[in-house]
Amino acid sequence: MLLLNASGCLDALVAPEVAATLDAYVTKTVTPLPRAGNAPVRIAETDVGMLNAIGLANPGIDTFLAEHLTRLAALGLPLWVSVGGFSLEDYVHVAERLAVRVEVDTIELNLSCPNVDEVPENVGEVVAAVRALTDKPLYAKLSAAVPDVGATARAAETAGADGLSLVNTVKGLALDERTLRPVLARAAGGLSGPALRPVALAAVHTCARETRVPIVGMGGVATGRHALELLAAGASDVAIGTALFADPGAAARIRSELEAESAALGFVNPDNAVGVAHEAGAPTLDQGSRLERRKSLHTQANLSS
């Protein structure tokens, strides 16, 4: 099992000592052109988590390659670059620039940001277009806020995704206690934290049953038990998001707690817990298939010819 950060929840250049506690680092989403993002206020705390409406603020692919990539690679971690856009051409442009860079280990397609007005609807089309131009591992980051997340995951797999990242934030709203007006300038924002955890578990459980690709589970992970439950639901790896804002040491603590929790339940290691939530009668892959599914990322089973 790998422990990663969720995209946008850690600046590794500002806090390299925190990034060093992870097994891989996921960048903030990169788009073709620089973006200032949405107007403030764009972050708000709630009783059940955090709302953000950052709006994919980033320096753009040119500056990312010229000023950020080499410094990130110097951290010595496998580097996942999150790619975003507002059209098929945007995704292709950024991914094509990244495909030739040896510093980039994996490309994660952000197909589910709730804080921009234009996100391509055809997941399969975007995945297929990027798959055609790179042999790097390719993950599709999906939202649970779709009519059928299992169908969306199958479309990504069929189009050539090597894995899935589940889930992105879902839309939420917070009102000021005095004015009863939205706290965020954009009104709604992406909800992360504890309230997202049951949503993430359900999405991971569904997609593990519907596909045969590895899944990075994320959403409200703050303890080792939370990570273990995502593994049991079918995730192969786990990402930490909102917890990193409050606790920079969250990754090391969660890793330790995960090992203790899994051992207490009789698992030799946490990987042995992958998919056990499916074993009480729901159709699922057997243990051999689960191992094969993890291996598929490294064998590049979905590469186009």
C-alpha cells in the first residue's frame, strides 16, 4: 500500500519534510495557462469538514515545467502530476508536455473539480486521448457526485486508465452565522473532511466491484482506521487530504495506526485487508485477482498499441 497526499492539500516545496513522510507526492492540478483561481473568500471551515473554492489556481504548464518540476523531482519521491483543463484539448496539451519528462512518474487526470464552471463531461474521451500519447501510468480522478460512479469508472478503465483516484470533493454550502449569506465568495465549494468519508467508502466499494484497476482511496482520512476501511472497501492505496492542514505529521501517524489496526484484526499487513468488505456475499474479485489488479499498474495493461 502506498500513502499519498490528495492533490492540492500539500505544497511539497514549502514543506518538504512533510512530503518525505509519503510514498509518492501528488502535485496541485496544472492547467495549460496560469490561473489566479476564484476570488476570496475561498476556504471555510464547517462542523463536518472544510469547504474550498480555490478554482484550480496554478502557475500554468510553462512555469510548472520551468520552475517547479525539477525542484519537486529533487525530493526523491515518485511524482504524480495532476492535470486539469476545460476542454479535451487542454488535457492533451498538458499531458503531452508531461509525457516526455522523466521526472514525472504518473499522470492523474482531474476530471471532477467542483469549483470551476467548465469540466469536460466525457471521461472516456479525455482518458483515451491522453492514453494515446503517453505510456506513463494514468489515473482518473473521479467524483462521487455523478448518477453512476461505477459506469464512469468503467468508462475510464475501458479508455485506458491504469487506475482511479476516488473521490474528489462534493459541493457544499456554508452560511455566515450573522448574515445568513454564503461564506465563500463563490457560494458553494468543495466539501472535504469527515463528512466525505462515507461517500468515499461507497464510491470505492462500487468501483472496486465494477473495475479491475487499482484505486487510490481518499476522503476524510484522519486515522489509521479510516485508511484501513478504504482498503477493505477495495482501495489499493490511500491519500490524505484535509487532515494535513491540521496535522503535518498525519502521514506518519496514520501509517503507524494503520499497521496497528490491521494487526489487531489479524492481518499480517494492511495489503491483506484489500477488498475484505466484499467477502460477505457481494460479488468481488478473489484474492488472486486482487493481486493481479495491483500488478496491472506496473505491467501497463491498458497501453494502446
